Amino acid sequence: MKRIEVLLSLMLVMVAGLTATSYVSATPSADFTEMNG
């Protein structure tokens, strides 16, 4: 059962990374730097 949990966590991380990259690419770099501080 541990293997299933690891796979699920990996999938969640991959999805989060994809959404983050797509959001960054969709948002202008100037806006992104302003949001980061």
C-alpha cells in the first residue's frame, strides 16, 4: 500500500509543477517578478 501512496504523491507534485509552469508562462514576467517581491 505504501507504493500507491508514493505514486499518488508523485502525481500530485507533477500536476502542481505543470500548473505552476503554465501559470508562469501565461503571466507576463514583469507581473511575476512584482508578485515575488
